[in-house]
Amino acid sequence: MAFMLHRYSSNINFLPGTEGCEYVKKVRIHNCNVLNHTAICTMTKYLKKSLEHLEITSCVQMGEPILPCLVQLQSLKHLVLGDLPDMKDAKKSLSQLKEALPDCKIVYPDAEQ
């Protein structure tokens, strides 16, 4: 099962449809300018055992507060991050994620610039 948000336009603090889900394997969040770290943390609470692929790109309110939540994703195999202007230190964030998720392939082009 996959879950995708693209240009979501209302202010949300959780991802609708993730509560009670245990079998979502892929989530793609793109250009969701009102989505905040609280939504990601709530999502990880429900999907920490099943989520294998997560993409978060072009979301202006995503910053360092999502890091502790992302490292809770026990089954994560592939993480894509990009164009997250609220992430103040991309290189440090990437380093922390790689250390906490050694079995996960992490793609974060902003951290390599």
C-alpha cells in the first residue's frame, strides 16, 4: 500500500488515513507547504514497523524537528529528502540520519552541495 500527498492545501498536524494503518510501505509527500513536523511524528507512530520508503520534498515547514521521528522508522530502507528550506543544517541532518539508520539508503541532494 502506498500513500501520497501532493500540493495538500489545508493546515494539518497529522496525515489523514495513517491512524490505524499497519501495512503502508511507501509514503511520498511533495510540495505540501502547510504540513509540519507534528504530522510526520504522528505518521511515524502508526507506520514505524511497516514503512519502507519515504520521500519528503519541497515542504517549507519541514526542518530538524522531524529527525527524531524519522529515526523511529524501524523498517525504513529508502529515504529521499530535498528542497526543505526549514532544514537549517542539511549536512548535519544527513549525518545524524545515516548514523541512526545505517541500513537505510538516504538521498538528500541539498546536503551534498
